[in-house]
Amino acid sequence: MRFPMIAAVMLAALPALAIGSPSAEAKGCLKGAVVGGVAGHYAGHHGVMGAIGGCIVGHHMANEKAKEQTAPQGAQNAPGAPPAPTPN
């Protein structure tokens, strides 16, 4: 009984939040939130905490990936450093 009520309220509030908020860089956050929410739910009914943690981790990983892609090629292979592994 409680879950359908919460779901209905969240679905009703979603369009208002989407219209009123400015666009944000949410790269990785949504995927991380879904995975974290599911994992948190099955690990002791902590889906919200899992979603928050997953969003933070997913956003961080997306930022790291963006940094790797925008770094100059010479910066990765500095003298004395082992060569970067090639993606398979």
C-alpha cells in the first residue's frame, strides 16, 4: 500500500522538476543510480542510499573517462613511465 502511493507522488512530481530545473551534466549519474539502487535494495532495503552512492560513483567515473579522452597523447606516455595499455 505504501509503495504505490510513493510511486504515484514521485511520478506526479517528476514533470514539474524536469521543467523547472536547469540542464545539468549528469554523465554516469543515471546509470550509476539505477545500478546502486538495485544493489542497495537487495542488500538490505537501502535502495535510496544505493542510488545516491551509485550516482556519485558513476559521475566520478564518467569524469575520469572524459579526462582520459581529452588528455594529450604525449602526457600518457611520459618518459620513464610504462606505456598505457591498449583497449581490447
